[in-house]
Amino acid sequence: MHSFTFPPDLQEDDTPRADVSADGPTQPQRFSPNALEQKFMHALNDLESMEMTLKQLTSVDRTRAVAMAQQETVSLAQMLKVGKKK
């Protein structure tokens, strides 16, 4: 009797396989209506949290831009004041 061995580049462990149990292919996970509602509400809460965070970041960015513009205006006014004295 002759035994077969895979070449090194085609070892049996490297072969992709479908997820199959002894009873056949794995069925997709099923959820009860209550579990689906909970998952949906959790996802909705996450989305609302992200939206609120985005609004806060946008507000902080606007405030930063206004502060930088004010700082630049003060700097330019000081430069003009020094230029007039000369």
C-alpha cells in the first residue's frame, strides 16, 4: 500500500474548508424578535451617540476656528499699531 503526502506548498492544513459540522453546513444564526429589537436598539443608541459626538466635535472645531481668527486679528492690529508708531 502506497501512502500519499502533500507537497510542502500544499499541506493539508493550509487547504481552505467550508464550515461544515457533522450535521451538514452551518445554518445562519437566528434571533427572536425580542433579541432583534435589543440589537436594533443598541445599534441605534450607538448611532445616536456617534451623531452627538460628531456635533460636539464640529462645534469644538468651529470654536477653535473663531478663536484662531480672533487671535490673528489681534496680531494684525498690533502689527498695524507698531507700524503707525514708526
